[in-house]
Amino acid sequence: MRAGLIGLMAAVFAVSLATVSYRGLAAPAFALAAVGMLGLTLLFFFVYTRPLFALMAALAFVTSPMSLFLSLQDSALISAFLLGGAGLGFAIRARRRKLTADPLFVPIAISTSYGILCGAYGLLLGNEIGYLLGDCFQIIEFAAVYFLVAQLLTDRRKVYLLLKVLLVSMLMTALLELLLSALGPGAGDLLPSWDGSFISGSLIRTIDIDATILFAVLINLYTVATRRQRLWIAVALIPTVANIALSLSRGLWLCTLVSAVVTAVLLARKARKKAMVTFAAVAVCLVVLAASWKISSGSESDSDISLLNVLQERIFYGVDQIAAGLAGTESMATRRFLEMAIVGPQVLANPWVGHGLGATYVIGGYAVLDSGTNELIDHHFIHNLYLVTAFRMGVIGLCLLLWVFFLYFRKSLRNRRILAVGVSRALITGFIAMIAGQLFLSITQPTIIDHPTGALIACAMAMSFRLKALEQSI
């Protein structure tokens, strides 16, 4: 009887959730009420269980394959719900113990407070409310994840448990994207595609920013692992590197290269030599594999084209894009240069506080993906993190952002030198290398503050200081 009742309730909630997902607020009142009741039930569950469980669920969600199936807005709502449950649960229990000290609490609090003020300023200027709320959410999400990770990871067991959950979640996403890439056009619209100049079909691209983060962590763990652990890490690196290569994204390739270079620089001389030999061997193997791997674009005429040919075209096309952008060509290929030419003067027009969160700019529709027109349109997204920060939050906001990351690198590098060689030091090195790579990538894609990658970066930053504190408490 009880099992049947639970099954009936689950069926009702599932149907209601599907109806609301499809029809939105136009869904029947019963479906909206059922979804609301389900949300409250889950919220109470997360509040009255351990807040670490809700935090782990939130971070596992943003790194999971679910991002392939949900819109950015739906993903943000679920993330906010889970983080809200973790925050409420922590607030209920915070009276029982003191807050854990952290060297970046004050800088991040100042930066977040200023971001909220820029949101209020954008509201006064009449910026579109949807864009404004999205920008504000990303700033608050970053701060919330950092705070919760710093407070809830109170021992090494919790740190390693969260790390295992995130590494497995990211690896599952990379594997699923590789599977979808192998399916080709049969994968539907879950992944983007690329049409080259010398292929008659299209290639599915495995664009996963988290794969670059996973790579940086794995290669640093490899340097301190046992022989058996190295075997498992090498197995995990295969789909990770394949995912990055098949993304056909020059930005992700350079981000990975920067992370590898920073890792090599930070390693001790003996470990650096070993790592360089390993990198060289892997690079040679990758080139040989790419040269012998025939692509499958769904067309028989492409059977003699190798992956190496595709990678070469992407690199040469990137060079042509830069040349065209510097020459002032206006097209989809030069949209990042157009953004700088259009938004740059607007930054200078209001340099100190910017134009508020949610601010848009006018650009030709021909330079915006899926705009449906070549006419001038109001557009919100800007590829360059530093340009978008100066545009919406002014020089003050940009300086605060750079201040936070300057302090992170200075304190993390100092902590790394203090720690003995081991897993904690390797993880901190991996986090430093990863964030350096992401800051470089943010020249062409603002991953540092973007949902969902920003939450993962905030987690890594907070975890860097928790690892050092817990290591010294032993």
C-alpha cells in the first residue's frame, strides 16, 4: 500500500514537472502547485540534512552531463535551488560553531557587494531585467560557492569526497560527449558542429570547458601518484585529452597548453624533467594518432581526411581570423574584434562604474550566432571577460576582479611552497595551473564568471586554502 502510494505520488510529480517544463507558467494550476510542493519538499530535505550534501549535489550538477539537455536558465535555477538549500542548512547550524577564517573572504565580499550595487545601478538605468538578473546571479553564485566550500570542508575526508564526486562527474560528461561525437549527426543538437572548407559533411564538436580543468588536476596528481594510481590517471586522461582535441576550439587548446606550462614551471627540477618527457611522449603519440585517425563527417568523400588535417585547418583559420580582425573586416569570424571596437569606446564614455549589470550594446546581426537577421540588434554577450567587466562594472569592478585573483595567486603560491610534496601540494598546483589557464581563456570566453564554470572555479579557489589549513592541522 505504501509503495503504491509513493509510486502514485512520483508519477504525479513527474507528469507535473514535464508539463511545467514544456508549457512554463501557462501550465495548469494543478501542475504548477505540484511542482511547487515538490520544490518545497526538496528544499526542506536539503535544509534539514547536512548542507555539504546539498553543496555536493549542486557542484555535481553543474559539472554533470545535464548541461547538455537543459537551457542555461534552467541550469541556473536548479543550481540556485541547490545552493540555496545548502546556504539555509548552513545558516541553521552556523550558530553552533565559529566561521572558518579564509584569506579571500573580505576581497570576494567587497567584489560581490560592488557587483550587487552595479545590479541596482543597471536597474535604475533601465537595463533589461532578464539580463540583469542573469549577471547578478553569476556573481552571487561564485561568492556563495566559495563561502560554502570554505565553511563546509572541515576535514580531509570531506575534501577528498567532494573531489572524487567532481572528477567522476566531469569524466562522465567528457565520455558522453565523445560518445555523441562518435554518433555524428545522429547525436541531434546536443553538441555544436563545425563545417570545414575541405569536408563535405560536418563534425560534431565536444566543447567542454570542464575537460581543461580535469586535465590540469589529473596531470598534477600523476606526479605524486603510485604506479597503480598512475595507470588509472592515464586511463582517465585519454578521454579527457580526446575531448579537448575534438572540441576543435583553439581557445581550449591554448588554455590546456597554458595549464601544462604553468604546471611544468611550478614542479621541482627532477619532477619537471620527468613531466616534460611525459608531455613530449604524449604529444608525439597524439600527433601520430591524429594523422592516422580518419574523420567521419557522414560523407564518403571525406574518408581520406585525417584528424590532423582538421586540426591544421582550425589553426590556420584562426590566424586568418586574427588578420581579418586587425584589418577591420566585419563578419561572424571577426565578432570578437567587433566587440572590442564597439564596446571599447562605450567603456571610455563611462569608465569608473560602467553601464550597470544587464547592459547591452548594438552590433550587426551577421556577427551573432542564430540572430536571424543582418540588421543591427541589441546584444548582451561579450566574449572577453575583462572587456565585459569594464563595460558593466567599470574600472572599479575590473580592478576588484584582478585584485581577487592577484591575492589568490600570491597566497596560494606561498602556501604551496610551505607544504611538503604530496597530494595536497599537487592539488593546489593543479588548481593554480587551471585558474591561470582559465584567465587566459577568458580573453575569448568569460569562463571565470560564467555559469556553470564559475562555480567550479570558485570551488577550486576555496579548496586551495582548505587543503593547506587541513594539512597543517595534522
